[in-house]
Amino acid sequence: MINFTLEELMVMASRKAEEADLKVNAVNGHLTIFKFTTHWKIYPGTPDLDGGKGRKEIRELQGFDTLEEALKDYILRD
């Protein structure tokens, strides 16, 4: 993959979230970035952490060593 700056990756990820919103009207253009002790995760939308469903979805996401890697994965994810 071509090397992009963090700012460019953020713009691409934001656009993807907005495009997803247009397709299903469910994400509302939101993109949630998680920094855990050992890794980063990107979640499309706002997870339901109170109801438990979102916690399971976050747990199942792959973690990445850097924010850049997590953003690249999100951008390329189907």
C-alpha cells in the first residue's frame, strides 16, 4: 500500500464512514477509534457499550499495533 500520512488516512476513513451512512443510514458518519493498552481498533459507528452488544463487536475486531495500521484495515475492510 502507498504510504499515507495519518491525516490522509483519517480523511479516507471519515469518507468511508460517511459513504456507509448513505448506503444504510445507520452509521451516521461516526467512526470510533479505540486505543487499548497493546493495540488499536476502529469501529464503524457508535458501539452500544451499555447493552453489551457493542462490547462483543469490539472484542471481535482485530487489534493493530499502530493507529495507521488500524485505519488502513478499516479503509480496506468490506
